[in-house]
Amino acid sequence: MRKLIILKSLIDFVWIVTCIPALLILSFLAVYMFIEPESLDMILDADKSIIKTFSVSAQLFGLVFIALGFITIYCVYLFRKTLRYFQRVKPFHADVITNFYKIGYLLTGVGIIASVLIFVGQLVFTSQLKINLGLSPYLMLICLGLFFMVLSEVFKVAKKAKEENDLTV
């Protein structure tokens, strides 16, 4: 039980220190990048002259990356919510299973979309064809998302087994 308390405390710390300020910063950037396109230098790694020539596409890339940031923050929120069910000793609640599946589905989507966008962004904005076959954070997001989806299935099977066990008594 101590491990759960430590995990919940760490996730709450991450939520307060990074996610809440990130919500504000991402909201600000989503508006500010349309007012001042040069602010995209923070999001996109390209020359200012390239961003000026591709300003509309650069803004769309920035907007998609900001949306992916919001989705990732939503996943942290769902994980916090799920940990509350574990603290109440309700690990087989239907919301736990659906939250695990949502987290997995969203993180896998974020990983795939971000990988494709990084590849296309480097091709368009820096005119370089780079394929990263090593470890990347986006590959880790895909793996983490698939893990949460498998965890959802495991909890679904365990819930069914628990219900059958309760009926036999």
C-alpha cells in the first residue's frame, strides 16, 4: 500500500508542477503562434526563413503538437483518476478498465502521430530525410500505450473471474 501512496503522490506532484502550468502555456502558445508566427521557433526546430515561407503549414504543425500535448496531459489526468480507485480498494471497477483502455489508445495515437509529424516536419522544414531507428520518446509512448491496453484486457479478465468466483460461493 505504501507503493501506491508514493505513486499517487508522485503523480500528483507531476500534475501540479508540470501539467497545470503546461495547460496554461500550451493554451497561450495556441493563440500566440497565430499572432506572432516567429514564436514557432520554440516548437519547431527550423530556420526562421523557412518558418516564414511555410508559415501556415508551420502553424498547423505547431497546433497539432499542442493538441498532442493536451492529449498527453489528459492521459495523466485519467491515470490520477484511476489511482483514486486503487486507493479506495476498487481495482476492478468499470471505470478503471475503461480508463486504462483510453490511456492506452490515446498514448499509442500520440506516439504514432508525433513520430509521423517529426519525420514529415524534418522533411519539409529542414529538407533532411532522417529515420531514427533507435530509442525515441515516441516509440516509448507507443509501448506505454500498448501496455495500458494490455493492462485493460488483463483487468477485464480478472474482473470476470472475480465475478464468477463470487457467484460460486
